[in-house]
Amino acid sequence: MTSDPKPAPERPRNSRRTILKLGAATLLGSQFLLVAAEPARAASNDKLTIGAIIYARDSQFWQQIERGMRDAAKSSNAELLVGMNRRQLPVESQLVDDYMTRSVDVLIIPPLDKQGTVAAASRAKAKGIMVVEYDTQLADKSIASHSIGVDSFELASAVGKEMHDYIEKQLKGTASIGLISLPPMNANSAPRRDGTMKALSGVKLKVIAEVSGSTPEQGANGLENILQRDPHTQIVWASNAGTVAGAAVAATRSKAEARLYGIDMSEELANMLLDPKSTLAAVADQQPYRVGYRAVETAVKAKRGAAEQRYVMVPPRLYTKENPQDVKQYLELLKSLS
């Protein structure tokens, strides 16, 4: 395996360390669970530097995460460094080490692997850096001070319930279905599948095939594999924006009639929901802008001594073909963030 050059976290333009000012109103609402333990307090004249990691900038999900982070950092007068792990554990580890060298106050990380990321995150914590996880969670619950994100089980349940209603009302309670799941190493793989299947209890399913994937190409291949086994498959579920987009394009190309459901919204998927020729029926979204914003906001407040919640849950949102106005509002949100 060839090694990538060590990526340097990107510094936002016109960014500088400034004295943190408290009292800004919380921009976004959220649902809270367990209360965290008393965090380490920072002196009132401390300057906060946050080292954040995203997977990449190749999808609108991560673009919205980053934009939310930057807006929250600007609102809090905190310095934000952003690096990409490129979906590779060695790169993720290098980024954490680089942030340690830069002596950041907080590490905000989406664990690439709930087990594999533990070592890097533990090194940061051992150096006195507050660790805040988002999107997924580390296997060792003692490392992160706070976890921000959408419950993957509930996220999948939202679209699963929509599928259930369609099967019950339009297909007389019985359907043939294909599944395109995330790779098993992905921490979201099992809860997303489980949440969907739990919501489908009560209807009769014939699972034609289950394939694994995370990219548009794998989604397209997955749909083709499912339809090769049964061209009359009625429903295909895909577990992220990449696979559902790829499956939807492949379905249009092959003129397949399978009704598509997925997780993680994007501009491309929004336009498909508005297209009467597309078989995409519904998408459950994590509201990534809100996740990114809350990650930074929670980290700043906690570092300054506020008793922030241990788990900060952003509620999922469902977009359907039957409610085009909601989809149009989503597109307006994307436009406002560009």
C-alpha cells in the first residue's frame, strides 16, 4: 500500500486566536441525554484552539459538517483547524499526532473505526486534550468527554417506518426487498440495518440479497446485483448518501421499477425526490450542519467550564417525495451555506 503524504490541517482564512467571549445564544436546539461529569475549567484569559477532523470534502454531508463547525467557531471566537482523514486509519492517527504537536485544546473527531481509533484518541487525552467525538462513537466510553450526533438506530427507523407504511398500504403487507448496507467495520453499519429492520417488523419481507458498499459506484453495482437475482424486486434500501445516489442513477439507467429508500440527504438526492421520473421515495437525514455546529459549540462551552451534556443528540429529519416543500426548503438551506 502506498503511503499518502502527511496532510496538514487547513487553517481557515482570516483565522486568529482570540479571547473567548461567552454568552452567545445557542443557534440550534437539540435533545440531550446523560449529563457529563464536571469538565476541566479553562482560565478566563485562555485562548482556545480546536483541532477537528472530517473524512473528506467529497460529499455534501462532510461539507455541511465543516461549515457548521466553522460557523460555531466564528460565533465563539475560537480558532478552528480542520484536517481530513481520507477514510484511512494511518492518516487519522497522523492528524491526531499533528494536533498534539500544535497543542490544541480540544480534539473533535469522528472515529473512523470504533476500535481502531481508540489508540490515537487515547494519546490525545493522555496529553490533556479534551476529546469530543461525533457521527460515531469510540468503543472505549471513557475517552471522549462528549458525543454529538444522530442516533443511527433512530435515523434508520425514520425511513424504515416510511417503508413499512408503503408496504402495508400499497403492497398488501408483503414485499421483496434488497439491502445495500455499510461495510461491517463502519460503526453505523449494524445500527442502521437494525433500525430499518426493526421498523419493518409486522410486514412480510423476502430479502432478495444484501450487499455491502459506501460509494456511488458500489451503490450502483449493488442495485444491479440485487436486480440480477430478481428483476422484480420491489424495494431497495441503501444505508448512506453515496449508495442511494448510485442506486438511484442505476435504476433510472436500467428503467428499474424498484422503489428506493436511503439515509443521508444531498442536493442530488433532493433533486431526485422532486423528479417524478425517479423511483427514490424517501431519505432520512442527520442534519449534518447542526451536528458540526453543536460539536464545536459543546466543546467550547465545556472547555470554558459549563456543565454540558455527555450525549448531545440531533434529531433526524425525513424527506419524502410526497412532501416536496420540505425538500425545497432543504435545497434553500444548501444554497444559504454555499
